Amino acid sequence: MIPWDKFPEEPIQLLERGKRPSPRMRREMVRIVVHEMMCKNSCISERTSTEVAKKMVAKYPKSLQDIIEGEVVGPGYPSLVKQLQYRVENVKRSATPKIRKRKHRTDESDTDGVPPEKRAAIQDTYGCFNWDLKFLPLGEPAREERKTKDDVSANQCRFTGDQTFNESNFLHTA
């Protein structure tokens, strides 16, 4: 299952001599191994990654084992398992971003012809994005809404050392 024949010559030579490959070479080896694993099965579990890492470390313990100050850390292969798992997660990650902003709509744009999947596309709506409404919700008096907006703006602009929570203002804005 481990494609030793697909590795570049340099890391193979280092592994055979018992020397540690550079981080760049080790990442390249992980890329090759994960590519082969994904070709055979697109759903790679941590258990599978652990088995592959065990086999790799068993074949080249001096080069691939987790060693700190001359002592083997744990079973000797957890860092390789983590690298394999991270690479699997990166490969599985889709090429398109998950958060997309919707295009600015004009009054002429009609969404009736757009399929629901596109209409319900994930959008970036972090924080307050519609704070300056053109029309008030039904039942909201315009005078009171304008006063609350002005109060919030005024409180936001000035800073006092004693910041107390004024519950009455927040009840009106909620």
C-alpha cells in the first residue's frame, strides 16, 4: 500500500542510510502516500493512517521515528499519523470557498428564475449587515426608532470610564 517506488530518489537514499529527511521531503512523501491512499479509497480513516504510519516507521525507524533528545516519543509514529490526516483533510477540502457573498441586487433583478440551491447559497453575514433600513417593520413607530438609533450612535461615539449596562435602551433595539 505504500508506494516506495514513487518516492523521489533523494528521500529514498536518506531513508536507506538511516538519516532523517528534511521537512520538505517528508511533506512530499506524505503527499505521495496520501495520493495513493485516496486513489484506492476516498474515505480515509485515522485507523488507516495509523496503519500506514506504523508500516513506514517499521521499515525505516531511524529516519521516521519520533525522537526527542535520543528518546522515542510514544509509539514513535504519531507525528506521521497527524501529517497524513492533515493532508487527507486538505485534499478533501473543496476548491470553492464555502462562504460566498451574494451579488448586489437591484430592483430589476428577479429571483423567480433562479433555482433554490443558488438562492440559498451560503453567504457572509457576520455581524449586523442591515442596520440602515429603508422601511421599518410593521408596528414600529418611526419617531421612537429614530430616537433609539440616535441614542445608540451617541453612546457609541463617547467613551466614559464608567460603562454601565442600560437595559432600557437595549429592549427597544431588540
